[in-house]
Amino acid sequence: MQKAKYALMGMTAMMLTAGAPAAAFAAQCGNDSSGFSTWMQQFKQEAAASGISANVLDSAFSNVSYATATIRADRGQKSFKLSLDEFMKKRGSQTIISRGKKMKQQNAALFARIEQQYGVPAGPVLAIWGMETGFGSFLGKEHTLSAVATLAYDCRRSDYFTDQLYSALKLVARGDLSPTAVGAAHGEIGQTQFLPTNVLKYGVDGDGNGHVDMVGSKADALASTANFLRGHGWTAGAGYQPGEPNFSAIQGWNAASVYQQAIAIMGAAIDG
């Protein structure tokens, strides 16, 4: 979610973790690539001891490597330091609003169903979709499991991302995450950029095919986004601008003030 911005990303920063076993934290973290292979072998042993099957581990780690681009992105998040006007210009807010209005019309039945079920109108969901991936046009280019494993190994937030890695393995086990999946730099998945634990907690099957496909199904991704907002206190019919009841749900999505305000502004413009 929000490409290369995880430390300020409320959707991920404020969510509940998936409860990885305490033993997982015994694997030795590091701050460069030199110890990554050793850490990975230690983690796999601990994961196996915690009940993750050998088949899942072999499949999930078959293409995992130290993700230098993820570390670079993790250390270089600058756009959240911009003013609101600068941020909205940099993120292309007018384009998001214009395209968002068209997407709302083109997917009217889907958004009506989402609002009926979750109480969240189209505007803020579309604003998030546009902000995160340009309405699904660019989901990221980093190998998801490598990104999550690298951050689990990295000492800066090892405990947090170890939980994310266990969640990712659960998604692989149930067939909702491909071991070859690519996404954003911090392991965010799909069209609105959920980290793995949020897929487990808030992901829903919006198209009724029996899976939560955050990558290939816009219905799943958008319904899951609305479910996330509802799970963070969204009340049907209430306002979502700063100072209004539902703004706190947007704050739950992302901890950066400029991001929160931009979503509220763009969402209102899209909703008309």
C-alpha cells in the first residue's frame, strides 16, 4: 500500500498481527545481506516447528532472495514530508479524481453493492485505489515474499515483519498468494496494497469465487478495502472529512496526515 511508504502507512502500521510463534524471533536479524541465507534457514526450521508444512515452505522460499530495493525504499520515504498541496500534485490528485468519476460510473453496480454491504461510499475507496496503484494499473515490481522476508530479517522492524511473513505463508498455503507474486516494496499485495496480515484479517471474497484474490479481482480488492474501513470504525452515512466521524477510519489506513487529507478530499470530489 502506498508504494515504498510502509513506516508511515497506517493500514499496515496499525493493524493487528497474525500471532507468529515467539520462537520465530530467535532467527538472527541483520542489517545487510551477509546473514540473510543463514537467517532464512533458521526461520524455515522455526516455521516448520510451528506447523508450517514443508511443501509450503519449499514453495514459498524457492525464489526468495535479499531484496535490496526493499531496503532502499524502506530507508527513503520522503513524499509524506511534503505539504498537502505538494503531495496531491505529486500523486496526481486531479487525474485520480477524473478517472475515479469514470470508474465509479463504469462499476456502478459493484460500488452500490459494496456500499450496501459495508456502508462505505465509492469515493474514498476509489481514491485509495487510484492513489495506491492507479486503479490497478501498476501493482509494483518487487517479489512479494522476498520483500517480506527481507524486512523480517532486517533488524529495524524484524518482529513486525516476521508476523507479516507468517501471514504470507498462510496465504500461500490456502492458495491466495502465489509464490511468484510481485507487488510493492514492502510486500503490499494487490490493487489496494494490503500487507499479508491485513489480507487475513480484512480480505473478503467480493466476486464469490471462493478465494480472496487481491491481485486479479477488483471486486475482492475493493470490497476488502471497504471492509478494512468498516473494521476501523466506519459508520454508514457519516462524513469522512477531517473532524467528521469517518475520518478516523481513513487515519487507520495510513498514518501520514497528508495522505489522510488527500483521500478525504479526492473521495469527496469523486462522490460529487
